[in-house]
Amino acid sequence: MEYEGIELVDPATRELQHRVVRSIWETLNESGIGTGATGRITGYFTANSKSAALALFKKYKAVEDGDFESTMRKKKNAKEWTVEILTSECHFTLGAFTELVDMYLIDAAYFEVKFNGLEVARSNVRVRKPWWRFW
């Protein structure tokens, strides 16, 4: 799926992030977390100005159809701000991770911030057990 605004994203950056997502997905699968698991995903951003960080922060604070959470803080001894976006609980698929990265890359280009990547807190992931296992 192509999102409006994807043309703002540098193709090399997008390809790099897609490779990172595939690597994350493979690592999750190797540890027993795969399609059908549910959990929340954190996206990390860095901004050089408070106004840029605040604009991104407010976008996700205003999301009404989901339970996204956003936090914003100034880095110690730096002129940078960090924004963390925590998704609502979602079903894990490679496609979902890839679409989330595209969405975050568009936001980074639009709000003039840097997207730093994703993180999955494995301790909060629920793995769907196959129904055919009785033991």
C-alpha cells in the first residue's frame, strides 16, 4: 500500500528501514514471535526543535480511533528532543511493521524530524498458540 506523502521520503532511507524491519521480523520469528502475535510497537524520533517535536507529539495525542500514546522529552545536555510513539495493541505481521515504518517515515519528512527506528517489548507480546495443540 502506498500512502499519501510517501514521495517526501528518500527512497534509499525507505529501503534501508524496510531491510531493518525484515531483520527485526526474522529475529522475532526466530524467538517464537510471529504472525498472529499481538503487542505494542514503539517508534522513536529525534527533533532539532521543540516546535517540530511538539507537532509530532500532538498528532498522536489527537488520534481518536486508536490507543496511540506519545511522550516527548528534551535530551540531557543536548539541543535535541525525543518523541516516542507507542502504538495501540496490534496483530503482528511483516506487512503491519512495514506499513508502520512507512507511516513514521512520512511523519518524519512532514514534521522535519528524524525517525530512529522501532522497538518491540517482547515481555508484553502475546503469542497466539495453535488451536490444534492439546498438550
